[in-house]
Amino acid sequence: MKFAVLVNEGPYNHQAADSALQFCKAAVDKGHEIFRVFFYYDGVNNATKLGEPPSDDRNVTRNWQKLAEDHKVDLVVCVAAGLRRGITESNLAPGFRISGLGQLIEAGIHADRLVTFGD
Amino acid sequence: MDDMESGIVKKFMFVNRKAPHGTVYALEVLEMVLISAAFDQDVHLAFLDDGVLQIKKGQTPAGIGVKNFSPTYRALEGYDIEKLYVEAESLAERGLTEDDLLVPVEVLSRAEMGKLMAGMDVVLTA
Amino acid sequence: MSTLHTVNKSPFERSCLDACLGHAQPGDAILLIEDAVIAALSGTAFEGKMADAAKTLKLNVLGPDLAARGLDPAKVIKGTHVVDYAGFVDLAAGTRATNAWL
């Protein structure tokens, strides 16, 4: 089954990104496909390469990158929401790409399920 | 975006439960709704709980220094987005009536709203 | 086909659990995650409401979120299923749509 995942919140302030990551890992472990993870609202902040959490804490951005590397997951950051918050190509972490909101609607159309994580 | 021509039509619902201005959600949901219009899907907007305040008449946010995006709800018709539903209980709880709203809507009871939601393929909330 | 409703906030803080229960249809699945897991426990002020909900809805709670908060999975309200993330995926796969009550 193809899942699309929408992440509404940035890392650390809310558990949303951590929950979404755990969901994605469990889904691929069960043999499902993550069609796309779309980052919207403050969720775009998951994609900054400038974050440096303390070494004894998890690095949410790196966890997303690892998911993308290991399972070829498409991580898409909304261009409009990103521009509003200063997430652009210049500080985008590798493994993420910036595209339009249409990518979210498209994911809703083509994935079998869309699961949202937010505040 | 060749997917616009994929021929798949799903029932999408954007569920609005939060008041405008205090958080960004109402504005950015509206941006999502406008984009969805380009995909020829069966789009529904639901306003319940504090979400009914998003379409309250007379919003004048100049004094708080933010953009007044409420006129955009009236423009949705031009994008063929005409299925707007408001929950009667949510209006009543807030001392509002249909006359307080800036767009034509269909007012549903909570029970009817629950049934409508149950028929959706994709539910987007913020 | 039924819907999976997720709730992630404590009912002591927000109204999303109430909103969810007010709209879910008989046979739907509810999954309490993150700060909402407190509502799955017996002995809280919400126990009566959840026990009522369990008569028509399938109640689930995310075990890792209970454990993270030191809450005992053995104390969940009767009829509530404790699931892991794989169980979350199964719930999402087994319902027509997922509705997150944020």
C-alpha cells in the first residue's frame, strides 16, 4: 500500500515530526511504500541543514535524511511555506526537495492513504 | 503536472477547526484549497468548532498588523469550490448565526457533519 | 469503509478528543497518540466518556507514547487495544481514510 504523510509542525517544539518518522519507518518495515512526505506550515523547518541539536539528542533532520537514503522516500518541502519561513535552496538539507503545494494534492490523489501529523 | 489529467477524482475535505489570526493555519489551509482547485477533485470545506470564525463577517485585522485574507473565501466560487459546510452546533455555541458568515454555506448538524466526513477519501486538517 | 481518527492532545488541554468523539461513526477506529494517551487510562475524569465511546468505536492507544510518559499499559480502559507503530500502520491501512483531529 502507498502512504502519503503530511507533517505540519517543525522539529523539537512538537512531537509531530518524531511520530511521523516512527510511522514511516514502521510502514516501510511492513513492506508498504511511502509515496511522499510533504512538509507544510512550520513543518518546513524539518528541512533546515543549519540545525545542531545537542549530541545526546536525536537529530530530526538527519533522521528524515536517513529515511530518504535507506528507502528512497520523496521528502518535499512546500515552496511558499518555506519562503515565508526562510527555508530555501541555500539552507535546504540534502535529501529534501522544494516544490509546490500541488505535490501534496497529487500525493492525496495517488497514495492509498494520507496520514497527517501536527499539533 | 501531468497528474492533473490522471482522471482520478477523490473526495477531499479540508477541515477547519481553528480560529483565524491567532495561528497561521486558516491562511495556509486556504492556500492549499486554492491549489487543489487545479486538480479537478471533489473538494469540500468544513468549518466547525472555532473554525467557524474563519468566515465571520467584518474581520478587520489591520490593527494587529496582519493581512485580511477573509475576502478570499468569497473568491472560492470562482475556482469552482462551492461545497462549504458549517456545523450548526459550533455556530450556536459561539453565539453566531448563518447571517454572521461572509460566504454562502450549507449548515449541517454535528451528526450530519460526521456522516459527511465518513464519506471522504482524503481528509486534511491543521 | 470506516475511518481512523487520530487524537494527539490531552483532553485536559484541548477539545479535539471531544470533537473527534462527536463526529466518529459507529465502527470507526480511534487511536490516541502523543499527549492524548492519558485519555486511555482508567481512573481519569474521562473514563466514563471513553467507556461509552468504546461501545460503538474501536479504541486504540499507542504503547510507545504510554511508555514514554511512564503510563501503565495494563491500566487502559477495558476494550482498548494497545498498539505499536506497526499497529498504527495496520489501522491506517485497514480504514478508508485517516482523520487527524489536531
